[in-house]
Amino acid sequence: MSSRSVPSGSPDREARRARWATAAMFATNGAVFANVVPRYPDIVARLHLDEAAFGTAVAGYGLGAVLAGLVAAALVNRFGSARVAVGGTLAVAANLVLVGAAPSWLLLALALALAGALDSVTDIAENAQGLRVERHYGRSILNSMHATWSIGAVVGGVMGSAAAGLGVPLVPHLAVAAGTAIALALLVRTRLLPGPDPDPSPTAAAVAHDEAAPSRRRRRWGLLGRLLALAVVGSMAQGIEDLTSTWSALYLREDLGAAAVVGGLGFVALQGLQTVGRLVGDRAVTAWGDRSVARGGAALAAAAMGLALVVGSPLLTIAAFGVVGLGIGTLIPASLRAADDIPGLPRGLGLSIIGMGFRITLLASPLAMGVLAQWQGLGAVITVVPLAAVVVLLLAGALPGRVRSGRAGP
């Protein structure tokens, strides 16, 4: 959180209700699309797609997310984060059925592009609502909300895997998942904070103006530089997570000789301890600030994975992935919070800019890492993890320090 003055003392009843309602929205967002990921093989088999065709269709998700990120801030400012989050969730859930029912490659690609676009808008609106609730608390709570997203993603993945294992037809399965998400969103919608999301207070904006550099051009460049640094910090965390999900099993099995049953444990370790890091991250951030927590986590991640690369032990590497997850757990919430708290920017604009960085990373990372793996091998791909952590260590100064008021605790 920023060093601007924030409310202190206990949050009111409305804020407490909004906190749990927003957490439920995060969990729903994590669970909805995770239902379809384990059913991808069924979609590929039904449409008789080869790997190239399927990969191109899935790339539509990232493209839709990037394009929609350009208008998300305008929607949040026009309709408010609560209405956009609920409306987006309803649309994402309904579109899930279209993904499962798509009768051709083209319609699948279009449905996935729409899924990415809707998820991008919903994600930004949920984060805007979460940060609005956080300002009522006067202390960090966004990390725990992101933890509920991770938990929701695990639940959704288990649901999808179970449905696939039991042979449940694809469209009925996704219709049940969509209906559950819609019901939950409608149930909690009245507990979200309603109305427009307020811009930074005039006092804060005036102070920022007085303390800025004399030249407007220098102020603009300073603002752009900080947003870019925040985008890189969050994108490094996003890239590490994506890299681990895509390449860790191959690295463990092909380079380190791990058994097939062990290969997937690197990603499991990262996701599991990242969730733990987010659950305990709010206490740490409230006590020490985003900047110090990010630096400590980045240093820990770089050291752990660097050691694992040198030793080359499968078990140590799995443990290192877990430490990396713990270390990067607060980075995405921290970059979003800092961007949304910059005086002079309309609410949602900073979130959209940072979110754009995340989604460009999701588009570019698989291609770049594939080229690197082909050129230098899987070990070089995993080396990107500690290098990305070092980048975070260098740029963490763009994050705010310790909050000057408020209470510690979740």
C-alpha cells in the first residue's frame, strides 16, 4: 500500500461483507476456466485438431485478453468495478459452454478469444474492487484475495479432471460449472461495494503535484517509468509461473531423470507455496511494506533456484520451485496495488496498463522459451527463473514502502 494516509481501526460491516464477497468473486474467476483445461484433450479429439491448430486456437485467448485490456479501465470508470466484475463473471461463465460446444476450429478460436477478452475485463474489475475494499481496511488484504483465486483454480481443475475421468460429456459438465459460477456471482453481488470507484483524493493529488518535478514532461516521463517498472515486476512473476507450468516437468524428466510421477511436482510445489505466500503475505506487507517483501522474496527465489541449477537434484529442484512460489506470491498484487494508487490516474487505468503487461507476457513467453529451449536446452529455460528474480530485485524500488497507519493482520 502507499504511504498516503489510509483508514485505521476496524473496518465497518459493509467493508467486511465486501471483502468476503470479493474473495468469492476471485475464487469463481479462478475456477471457471480451470474447468475446461483438463478437457482440452476431449476438444482436440472431437474436432480432430493437430498440435499446431490447437496451439493457434489457444493463442486466441491471449490475443483477446490483450485487446480487451485496452477498454477495461473505461468500463470500470463508467459502470463501477462491482457491476463490471459481476457482469464479466456471468459472461465468462456463459461463454465457457460455447468453448465446449464449438463445432469447428474457427469457432473454438473465436470462443477462446472471447474468453480471454471477458476474463481480462473481469480480472481488472475484481482487482479494482479488491483494492477499493482494501482502502477501507487500511492494510493489505489483496494477497489473500489472490490466494482465493489460486484455490478456485485448483478446485476448478479438480472438477474438470474428475469430469474427464468419469466420462461426463463436455457440454453438460461445463454447463454445470457455468451455472455454479453464475449462481455464486448473483448471490454475492449485493455485498460488493456499489457505485463508481473514487479517484485519488484531491489532497493526495495536490501533494503529488507539488512534490513533482517542475517540468510536466519530466513528470509524465517519471510516471511512465514507474508504470513500466511496476509492469515488469508483475510480469516477471507472471512469466515465472507460466514458465514453470510449461517447462518444469520436461526439465525434471528429461534433464534430471526424474520419474514420470515426479515430473509434475515442480509446478504443484510452486502453486502450493505461492498460495501459502499469498495467505500470509498480507501480514508481511502490512508489517514491512511491498518493497521489502518483494526484495526479500526475490532474493530467496533467486538463491533457491540458482542452487538447484548448480546441484541438479530432482528433489532439490522441486523444493526450489516451491521456494520460488513463496517468494513471488505477493508480486502481482503488489504491482497492481501500486499502479492503482498513483495519484492523477483514473481508477482502473493503472490496473489495465499492468494487466496488459501480464497478458503480453503470456503471449510472448511460450514462444521465447521455446526458441531458447531449442537453441540452448531446457536448463537455459530454467535459468530464466533466477534471472527474472534478479530483475525484480533491481526494480522493486518502484513499489511502495511500509504503510504508516493501519493494523497488522489479515
